[in-house]
Amino acid sequence: MQTRRLGSTAAAALAWLVACDGGGGAAGDGGPGRPADGGARASDASAGDAGGAAADARPVARCDAPRGEPGDDVWTIDTADGPRTARVHVPPGYDPRARTPVVLNFHGYTSTAQQQEWFSGLPAKADAAGFIAVHPQGVGNSWNGGVGCCGDALAMDIDDVGFVRALIDELEARLCVDPHRIYATGMSNGGYLSHRLGCDLSDRIAAIAPVAGLQTSPGCAPSRPVSVIHFHGTADTLVPYDQVAATIAGWVDRNGCAGTSTVTYANGDSTCETWSGCDQGVEVVLCTVDGGGHTWPGGAQVPGLGKTTTDLNANDAMWALFERHALP
């Protein structure tokens, strides 16, 4: 196991490659987002009567000894597929004895972990909300996210689920992590992997928040109901919106939710609808950006990837849902 200290990430313009077989996605830049002025708050996007018990109502568990400290590191983890890396951002307010939630954030196809930090702006949200933000690196800048997506990781049948399980084990060993509050998000190919983790790693992942990625893992059979908030633009030309309905219907069915949804957020071009009545109090939320491209809601406009909304902040909305749901 190896670590090295990072310098600050340069905020430079990035060249994004956006091809992926089978409708897979690509990375783009969303930048740090801000809630829209006026209207409903983006953090209310997944609010609804069907939300589970608030995670922040749980007593704060303590670690038996201090673990870790604030800062940014790259961790290297040995796996059956060779050494794998992840960028680990521990927020300034981190208490090394208080169990802290974790959000895993997976980059898009042809992108990198470092680009995803800048693209999503999630480290800034981690600092504000007090969670650990982890940005793993895919093999060949890709993830084995399910049928049709993407790149070397799919072609080589890389065990990305096994990598994430090993990464979580390492996080729990080296930091004061709350094992009940580990979440997954990601862009495009990283969104595909987030869905797959909901299917195949539901014993470790409490909830998922895919952005512009689909659920294509065959035989998806989570060991328990899983809360989902999915973000997608109707004008996404890389992962078309007309494929989203099947993904959402699958989660509604697996979670035993009611067949109809209720609009729980509406602001400008952005609408979120929630399926309630799900098993064990979980929820399924679809946030749609009318005319939105292959982008991260609430971030900066990226040429060539379509419109980025300012009417919804994905980081705020997903964290609001994550706060409501923890593993039993």
C-alpha cells in the first residue's frame, strides 16, 4: 500500500473525448455548482413524503483511535487486476474519532479521477457538508459498468466491483469512516458503474446518484432495497434520454415502490419526480433537465456537451437524499 501527497488541482480547460460503444458516456466538465437564485432550492430535489429516516438522526459513532487527517492524497491498492488508485479528499472539519460518511465519485469514459474532481466540484460540497470525497481511477480511463459500456475495462472484464469493495475496506481501515453511510455517484460511464454498484455491492453502498448513465448490468439483484437519485438531460446525445425510463422502471420494481411518481422539485428547466411507498422506506428519484446535455447539473457550460442547467445542483440534491438513507 502506498500514498503520496498531492499538490492542488489545476483548474485548466480539458479536452474531452466522448465516444463510447453501446451508448456509453463520456466525461465533461460541470464545475462547482451553485443553487439557482429564486424558486425551489436544488437541495429539495429529492424531498418527498417517502424519504427514509434521516441519516443525521443517527448517533455519531466513534472510532476507538484517531484515524487519518484532513487533506488530499492518492492511495494505491493492490488488486487481482494490478495496482489501482484513488484520490481521497478528507474535509478540513474532519474529526479523526467521529465516523464520517463517504461519497465515491466515478469519472466518465476517457476522463480521469483528477478531472472528475474539477468537473463535478464534489470536493467543495464535501468541505461544506462534512463528508469524505473519493475519486477512483478506472483502467484505461474506463469502468466495467455493465453491458455495452465501456472501453478497456469492459473489454478486459476488469473487476471494478471488487476494486470498490477493496477500496471501501481500505477507507474503513485508514480513516474514521461510517460504514453505514458510503454512497456512489458518477458521470456517464461512472454513472453506469454507480448503477452496477447498487446492484452488486448493496451490502456496502447505502444509496446511489448516477448522472447521465444507465443500468445495464444483467441480472441486477441487490441484496436489499437501494435508494436512487438519477440525473439526465433530455437532449443528451451520448446517452439518450429515451433509454432512462427502463432504468428507472427497473429500480421502481426492484424496490417495490408505488407505480406512480410525484413531482417533488420544479424549477425552470429542471424537474424531479419521486416514487414512494418503497420497501424499507427507500426512494427512487428521477431528475430531468429539459434540453439538458451530457453534463453535470449545476456546473459550468462545456462546449460540445450540450446545455448545463443552472436550475438544479446535482451535488446538493444527491447529498439531500444521501442524508436520508443509511445502511441498516
